[in-house]
Amino acid sequence: MADEPKEQPPSGAPAGDKPASSSAPGSTPPAKPATAAPLAAVPPKPAAAVPAKAPVQLQTPLNNELVARVRAKFGTALVEAIEDRKQAILTVDCGKLGEIAQYLRDEEKFDLLSDLTAVDWPKREKRFDVVLNLYSFAKNERLRLKARAGNGEEVPSVSSVWSTANWLEREAFDMFGIVFAGHPNLTRILLPDEWQGYPLRKDYDIIEQDTGWVKENLGIESGQ
Amino acid sequence: MANNPITDVAGKQQTLLGADELILNMGPQHPSTHGVLRVKLKLDGERVIGSECMIGYLHRGVEKIAEHRSYQQFAPYVDRMDYVAAVSNGLGYCEAIEKLLMVEAPPRAKVIRTILTELQRIASHLLWLGTHALDIGALTPLFYCFREREEILKIFEKYCGARLTTHAFRIGGLQYEAYDTLEKDVERFCKAFEPRIKDYEDLLTQNRIWLGRTKGVGILTAADAIALGATGPLLRASGVKWDIRKAMPYAAYDQYKFDIPTGKTGDTYDRYMVRMEEMRQSRLICLQAIENIPSGPIMAKVGKVLKPPPGEVYHSIEAPKGELGYYVISDGTVQPYRVRIRPPSFVNLQSFDKMVRGHLVADVVAIIGTLDIVLGEVDR
């Protein structure tokens, strides 16, 4: 058995991103438009979370009406619109996140914030992706909203748009150290207040943490 | 009695003279908190005027662990989040990775998955009902509920050898073929279970103490529920007819007929009624599913080493507690780049403050019970 599941390989898979070079794959669908544009122009289906079938073009540009409306309203603040495994992903300018969130909730009826989280890409210039998974009851549709933020850069809080973001942003702060501007109570939520470091960052090495702890507390070289 | 201000005999509003606010700590080891949850209550007399949940006592860094395990190795870990509904956790995880790999489980596997997951929903709701009733002071339902739950756990044990942290499914399908008498066992359970639900209802639904303790307590309006991201029975009890099994069907749910029960006021009593009805509906799904389990393979063609093509996927299922989502990013290697778990309990617990304000301390216990949280999942 091959280790990849049949079907065609990801068409324009960017060469050279293999060795865990975190810079590219997930969030930045690298330089795809050139190769995939003609194909993607044909089926601009709305993102429905149906189990993926048949040959799927991974990470293709997305051009549906929603994207057109957002682009018309916010122009260059919409950095990128793509589709990955039939799921719509919009990447927006970090500073405009609050406004766009408000627009998506009020005008586009994405009234449920399912999830808010972050991803760390340490080799990128702006290392964090803040990822919002939205759902619209009216359209029965999901949408992923992303904003890139550098280390220490403030991300506008969306807790005034969806109150559920309150705890979710606290968790992202707790795990990644991302500061959400305008958050009512940005403190650690799962870890103790005096905790040092941000565990879900890629450079937070668990082995290092472990040896550090046993050295300090047990006086031995390594607990491994 | 809920939000009424304190009034004197003439009905004139009174303020409590010299009554200082009191901070009361509940937990982390309070018998009614179902795990290590600490709640800081701000009291005025016996009325709650504010609250804060302190969580994280069970934090194990599940999402960090995922980045250091292969896709298959991580699967058993998800069972340990919501440990009273391990099968549902496993289903969500396996389906998310299948989506990432762009494979689909064979029809036979899907149906067996659906049966086991619905049994798990019943088991999870039974545990909730037993403990929730116990917290409020009704002792008997606990014994009844555990009796029936035991039957379900026996089916799990016969199927995969484990009762609680089952690791029942595999990425791509199932590891174990259904044992010979699975259909019969499920049918026997479902047949016996219907009168049992009536037994619980006889004990509680019209019980005056039960009504007094649950009606009008912890009201969550539909608008609040949506804003706070509450899902599952919480959202449905507030009157929003939304169930991921219907809205975005997964596994084999599109093949079966079932209703989505909803409530009107969104109080503790409505949530009780919604969950009771959900048990009935799950029972119906199981009965329909065992009618016709397709034959064929139980495993899709996936390799021994899983290397999903780079990209990302968000997949969520309707777990007994609400929307359980997995957001998985692959960088093309054998280990996931990032696994984010959207736990229903964590998000639902956020509505606690909204629900508890204005109520008495005794109602706090009822409200924690009605949220149906599992701290293993809240803290991860």
C-alpha cells in the first residue's frame, strides 16, 4: 500500500516545502494561482462541509459571491481567499479583523463563532495565524477567517462581536502569548497565572522543559 | 423566584442594609462539581451576583502531545478528553483525519460507527441524568441510570474490550469486525430501554420538587446561547433547532429518520426534557441502523504510515455535549503540525455566569449539573 490515499497528488504542490519547513503548507497556500486558476474557475462551489470525494484540488483560489462582497467592501484588507478540501478560508489584514468580523456577523449572518485558535509558524515573518471558525445558521455554511500577527503584535479582540471569544481568546493568549487588544480580561485560563512561557509555540520544547524541571527540582541531569 | 429583587411586605424594593458582599469558593473538590472545577461565587446574602470559573486543574496539554505523535498514535488520547463519551471523541477525530487524507470509511464501518456513537450518547446522557438528579436530591434515578448504562458498556466491552476509553474506531474505518450478536444485543437493549425512560420520567417529570428546582432556573435565551457559542442540548433547549447530525450529516446519519427535540424557555427543565427526548431518538437511530448493516469491508485503503497532503481541515460532530470540532493542519509529515480541539464543555461552561446570576446558592448545583460538563474535556 502506498502511504498516500490514491487520487491525484496535490496538483501544484509547491516543491521544496517537505522538510517540516513550517513556513508554507497549511496557512499559506503558496503561489498556487498560476497553476490552478483555470481549473478552479470552473467549480466555485460554496464551501459545504460534506465529506470530500473524488479528485480534490487542494488549496485553490476561491471566487464566490461572498468573497466578492467582502473584497468590494474591504478591498486589500482581504489578503487571500482560498479553498482547501472544499472549506472556505479567508485571510484578512490583522488590523481590520474586528471590522470584518462585525461585518460577517451582521451582514453575512455568520452568527456562531465555533472556534477561535492560533497556529504558530515560527519561520514566517508574522509567525502567528489567528484562526476563527465561523458558522452561519441561515446558510448552513462554515467559513474560516485567518489573520496573521507577528510576535507581540496586538490582534483586535472579537469578544465584543461574539461573546464566546472571551474564553477562546484567553486560551490563545495562554498557549501562544498572543495579545488581544480590547479584551475585557486577558489572563491565563488553563495554566496557573505564574506560568512562564507559552506551551503551544513551536519553540517551547517539552524535552527541554522536562530536563529543566528535573535539574532544578530533583538535582539530576535528565529524567528521560 | 429567579431574578426578583428583594422586596418587603408592601412590595417595596429593599436593599440589604450593611450586607457586605461575600466571596464563596466552591470546589475544586466539591461533590457536586463532577471533577475539579472551582467556582468563585460573589454573594449578596444567598443570592449570586457574580461568578468566576477557575479551570485547568486537569490540563494535560493534549494539543501539544498531538504534535509529537503520529496520527494513529494520537487517536487514543482523544478518548481521555470527554471520558464518559469516548466513542464520540474517537469518531470526530477519525473523521477529521479521513477528511484530511481525503478517504472515506466504507459504508459498513459508517453504520457500525453510528450505532456505537448513538449508544454512547445514551450512556453519556444517562450518566448526566443520574448525577444531575442526585445533585438536586433525587437518589433513585442514579441507580436506574447506571443499571442501563452498564448494558451499553457491556456492548462496548464485547465489541472492543474496553468499557470507558474504548478507542473503538480507526482512521479509515474500524479495526474490529462487529461481533456475532451485536445486532441482537443492541436490539435487546433498545427494546428494554423504552419502558425504562418512562420510569425515569415517572420519577422526575411531574415531581414537584424536581419542577421547583429546575423550572425557571438558569435561563439561557436563544440569542445569548448563540452569542456564547453554546451548542448541543443547551442550544436546542433554548429553541434553536440545530443539530450537526442533520445540518451537516456525517457517518451514516443521513440514512436515518430522527427528530431534533427543542425547548422553549431554555431553563434547566427544558434541557432535561431535551436530553430525555434525545435518548429516545438515539434509541430509534440504533433500531433503524441494526435493521440493515451493509456487508463489505470495514477499512478503507489507508497506508500503515499516514502522511496527509499538506493542508488543513475543520471537522465537527454532534457529540453528546455539543459541537466537538477538530481543526487539523498537516505539513505532509507523519505527525500533525497542529491539532486544535474545540471542546463543547469548555465553550458551554462559559454560559455558566450568565445562567447563575440572580439565583440562590442551591441553584448553582442544579446549573452545573444541567451544563453537563466533563472537566477532562474542559481542561484537555
